[in-house]
Amino acid sequence: MSLGKAGVFRAACYNPASLGDTRQLSHKTAGAARSASLCEGALAHKIIAMKRGFYTIMTAQFFSSLADNALFVAAIELLRTRGAPEWQSAALVPLFALFYVVLAPFVGAFADAKPKGQVMFISNAIKLVGCLMMLVGIHPLLAYTMVGLGAAAYSPAKYGILTELLPPSQLVKANGWIEGLTIASIILGVLLGGQLVGPLLSGWLLSIDLPGVTTGINRPAEAAVAMLMLVYALAAWFNTRIPLTGVTPRPMPDNPLALLPDFWRCNNRLWRDRLGQISLATTTLFWGVSGNLRYIVLAWAGAALGYTTTQASSLVGVVALGTAVGAVVASMRMRLDQATRVMPLGIGMGALVILMNFIDNVWVAAPFLVLLGGLGGFLVVPMNALLQHRGHNLMGAGRSIAVQNFNEQACILCLGALYSFSTGMGWSAFAAITAFGVLVAGFMALIALWHRYNQKHHPHELERLLEIARRDDLHG
């Protein structure tokens, strides 16, 4: 909280009546001093609670995302050891996104109807059920879809709680931290997943023998899934430590289907907003491509470098490392009202994706992938913060994030289904990479032209919205 806000808070608390009898002056002054002291104490307590809550959210998010990404690698290896066709591995990405799209009208309202920490705890419990399904013999695609259900419920609470805890001037910085930690968890997650299914750690895990207990875990990938259940359990415990934000929950209607018209109104409002539409289009395209690029890099590393799953997972971590650096730099250098200036980076990102086809040496690939990830991180953090800000002002945090997830995950679902289909039809990883690069550069150019059109034909509306973004007192 800024010093200006602290002064307003203290002034609101300290409001003595007109002083009449001078003999009462000292008593009134002492009472006012005690009142001011109490208010300052309450203010300090609130700031400490905000910091503690933010750090707890970061920790819970780190472990949950760490397990998500390690599980992705473990699920790929589980499919390969079972002799599944390659298109099934590619299908993991769109199936994970399925419930984001199907349940989008409901998860945002669910996140707004309960304390966000409770929502995140329930979500991690669902992920644990998905892991258990893998271990009892249910097809990995179906089990991974269940994990996607938990992730779909988790996301609106994870991002929505930031707008409840923090003013808009802190949203870019907060998003930089949460995206930076998320990317760090991706780096460590894919590395952890690769090592858990590798010969060293998997051999040690499979050698563990519990007296009198038959686990039925016989494959390295199954041992990895069992270990990741412990990580999800740790994330769930941190969810229970998230403090209440003081925001009044918005109850869900008795008939959940009544949420459908409300969701589509929210979706239309965000697409009609002159800043919301640009940030939503940008983040939708970015995450649609990035969500599938995670698998494409694995496939490319196998085709171009001859890497195994364990070796290729390290290159996914390299992209994530660059994204983390870009996210942190953006959080330090960018303001909310400057978010639209980063759109040219999206065009450059698309061009770099195409250039991947010409790399066949890991020493060239590593810095190249760091640069690719860095551009993406610098692009998405301010755009994501701007989208959260406009959504919070238009409809509330949970509903806004649900709309965002719907559009972004629908893009992941469509592009992932297209990639899985093309793999089944015999397309190479190189052809898919070229198509994705052209798609990113082309659509980012169209989004930039769209924003220029708004600047030319709606300058006053854009300036009004940017003024709201600059001022914390106009937030929501």
C-alpha cells in the first residue's frame, strides 16, 4: 500500500469533532492519537497479511505447477512405454485444455463464490485423483484429462486472488513474480519429470520395497507419478495457509445453467472493450502456441538432435528459462498503461519459431531457445496484467480469468488437435514448427493493426481506459 493510501486511511480513521471546551482538548487529542495509532496498527497488520498471503500463493503455485509439468513428461513416457502411437502423446496437450473450455462458464463463478485458497485446495485434490487413475490402470489420456479438470478450476482462483490483494499499480510486478515462478516451476518440472523417468532416479524409486504392501508400480513412469502425488499434496497444504482477502464472495445461482448467459455476456464485454480485446487476443494467441510448443520442442529435439525424453525435457526447460527472464525484466521495466507497446515482440517470436528448422546443434539451440522464451515472457506479462485489470473492472476477477482461460485454452485445444491430427497424418515436426511460426507472426501483425485502428478511430475511449490503468483509486 502506498504512503498516499496510508495517509488517506489514517485521515479516514482520525476524524475528531470540532473542539469546544479547551479543557477537553487534551482528552480529545489523546483520543485522536489513540485512534490514529489503532488505525496505523490495523494498516500495518493489513500490509503484513497481504505480503504473507502473496508469498503463500507463490509457494502453492510453484509446487502445483512443478507437479503439472513433471506429470506431462511422465505421461508421455508412460504412453511410449505402453507402445501408444505418437498422436496420443501429442493429444495430451489439447485434452489437458478440454475442461478449461467446457467448464469455463462455471469455474470463474465457482472461484468467486468461495475463498480462493479453498478453491485451490479442491483443485489440487482433483489433480491427485487424476494421478491415482494413472496408477490403477486407467488410460493415461483419460487420467491426464482429469488433471486438466483440476487445473481448470485452479487458474481463476490463482490469478483472481491477485486483484483482490493488490492495487493495479502492483499487478504487473505481481504477474511478473507469479509468471516468473510458474516458468521456474516449468523449468524444474520438466527437468524433474525427465529425471524421474530416467534410469538413475527411476531405478532407485522402483527398488523401494514397503513390507507387506504391493503397489503394482513396475514402470519408471508409474514411479514418477507416485512421487508427484506427494508434490500435489504439499501444494494442497500450502493452499490451506492462504489468508482470507476480505472480498465478499459472489454466490453461485441455484441453477448452474443460469451462468451460461452471464458468461457469454462477460466474454462479449471483454472482446468489446478497446483495451481488453487487444490484450485478450494477444494472450490467447501466445498461450495457444506456447501450450503446444512445449510438446513440439520435445518432438523437434527427438527429430533434429536424436534426443530421448529425458534429454529433450531439458530443452523445454531452456525455453522456460528464457521466459522467466523476460517475465522478470518486464515486471521491472513495464507499466500497465504501456502494455500495448510490446506487440511487435510477438511478430519477432513467430519469426524465431520458423528459424528453429535450421538448427541441428544443441550449442546453437540452447541460446536460441532462451531468446525465444525471453521474447514471450516480456510479451505476455504486461498483456496479462492489462487483461486482468480490465476484466476486474468489467466483471470481477474470477469471471474475468474464466473468460481468459476459455479463449486461451480453446486456442490450445484447436491448435493441439490440429497438430495431433497432422502427426497422425504423417506431418513432421519441422512442418508443424513452420506452420506455428507463420501463424504467430501473421496473427500478431493483425492484432497490431487492430490496435492502430482503435487508436485512430477511438482515441478518447482509449485515453480514458489508460487513465484508469494509471490510477489505483479507480481500480474496480
